[in-house]
Amino acid sequence: MDTLHPMWKVKTGPMFDHARDLYQDRFAAEPEWVIFAPGRVNLLGEHTDYNGGFVFPAAIDKGVWLAGGRADGVTTLLSDQLGEGTAFDARSVMPGDVKDWSKFGAGMAWVLRDFINEVPNINATITSNLPLGSGVSSSAAIEMALGLAFLEAGGASIPSKGLAILGQRCENLYVGVNCGIMDQMASACGVEGGAIFMDTRTLEIVPASIPSDLAIVLLDTKKSRELAGSAYNVRRAECEEACRILGVPQLRDATLEMVLSHKGAMLENVFKRAKHVVTENNRTLEFRTALDEGNREAIGALMHGSHQSLRLDYEVSSAELDAMAETAWSTPGCVGARMTGAGFGGSCVALVEADQAQAFCDEVVARYVEQTGLPGSALICKPSAGAHRM
């Protein structure tokens, strides 16, 4: 769990081939390596990671493929979705130098300079089957893939948890999103066939199996979101204000009784944010037990409760997310569903009876389109191992 997965022998496929072909076309050479970094869905535990709490993500078999090699000059990155980014020198790039999507690469090079003597420049092409802005951590997957690429080029390695921590630092200090650690940890430390229960304070990770007769379904609302400069950072500030009033270092240390007893001392929004985080931590602990026991009734109730708390108390849902979740709840085969990710658009995640998964997807999308006029989509996902060289 603590080390990255070097040079795994896995079957190549269309995404692998596409990343390699893009590299050959752009750089007129064969790539030295191809790297895969998964996206993630969070089954439960939303907006708890930057509050020192518990999360329950699963890395998925949809993600980012990077073909790369050492560069003689500056670092050049090409994405088939986003185009060619701003070139930069990995040895000297600083915060603020790169503004477009290449800032994820520039940020990873910048944070890696504290850990390896000289970060080499690379050429890389990136392709992905993660829908952008859908709340499945495409940014964390890009960070993990690029971090591994710089390490490969430099002949260096660090533990997977260490790479995740660097990815969070890149996101916080270079990209400018004050995120927690969950997304990077899920992409770096995912386990084949299961989810991970994580204590974000200690970074302890416990693999958790998902019953084989349940399928993970990603339900994309096709309503994109943007975190940087949005209400995300406001929510974090509100949580910090709740901690000040409660006299605790993080909301992880608060109880529901404490929050309720201090309601009069808090602005309404601050109270509601604290209430969500404390109850969400409790739900995540209960979810761990429910999943272990295969208790479908409890799984469904906890996922439903999480969505409602995110809608009413944390206020990060949207009309589209609510429509998708409500449609899923009333569709045969659904065990539980909720919004996943930071919110303000994006996706829902559902746990579905595996033998009904395709019919579930077809019905939910059809009903969602009819209700909202947005295309919507449904992907059946498999839990994946963390970022690795292929």
C-alpha cells in the first residue's frame, strides 16, 4: 500500500495506444513509458477530508493515461482534450508562471524540487476517459500521472502516500484550490477490486471490499463545476470559523452535542457546515460496517442521508445533482446513491445490484434527460489500483 506499483505488466488497450500514438505524432519518437492514474468516486465522507475526518473513496478504472519521455529542452505537455499547454522549465518554474492546464505539471515539478536534486524536463501526451468537471478528480489523476512521469525521468521514487501529499501541496499552493488530501490519496493508493477507508488525520488506509454482486455506477449530470475561486474555499473558511467557536483544532474533534449547544454563538451557515461535517463523519464510520456486512438497507440510508445533508446543510448540491440522485433512488436495482465530489455540479455515485446495472443506467439516463434536458451519462466502473507505470 505504501509503495507505487512499478512497471506492472498489464494489457494495453485503446487509451494506452492513443496516448502512445499522440506522443509519436507530437514528438516523432517512441515514449519511454506509459503511466495510468485513476480517477475516483467517493462512496461516503464528503467535505470531511480537510476537516481531519473520514472518507471512503474508490479509485476507478477510468482515468488518465500519460505517455512520456525525457526532454532535451523545456517541459512540453499535450492533452487530447485541452490542447498543448504552456511550456516550462521544470528546474526553475515558480508559482504564477503557468496559468493554463499545464499548471498541474508545473506545480508537481515545483513541489518535487524539495525531494529530488534536479527535476528533469519531460515531453508528455495525456489522454483521459474521465469527464472533465464531473467531480471524479481528473485534476488529482493528472497530478499523480505527471508526478510519476517526473520521477521516472529522474530515476527516482517515493512512497505513494508521499506522492499524494505532494499532489495536495501542488493543488493548494500552485493551482490555488484549498482541497483536502482525499483525491490524491485515492488516485495514488487505490486498491484493485475495492475501496479504501481513510482517516485523513493519520493517513491510515484500510482496504475495504465491495460485495461482488454490487456495481459502482458513475452518473454524470453534464453540469460542469469549477472549484478555484468558488464557494469551495468559502466552505472551508466557514468550517475554520466553527472550529474557533467550538474550541477544537478540527471539526473531526467535535461532537454533534457540541455543535448543537453552540448554535446560538454561530452564524446560521457556520452552524450548518459544522453539523454536516460531524454527522457525515458518523455516517462514514457506520458505512464501513454496513459495507462489511453487506447491509443494503443501511448502505442506502447512509448514502441518502449524506446527499440530503450536502444539499441542506453544506449547500453544495444543485438542481441537476438532486434530479440525478432522486431518479436513481426510484430506479430498480439501486441500493444507494448520492452526489460525489465537491459539488456545485458534477456527478452522483450509485451502488447498484450488478445483475441490474445496465438496465439501471439506461433508465436513469432516459429519465434524467427527460426531466432536465441535459444529456447525462452513466458509466459502470470497476475499482482500480492506484497510479502506476504500465
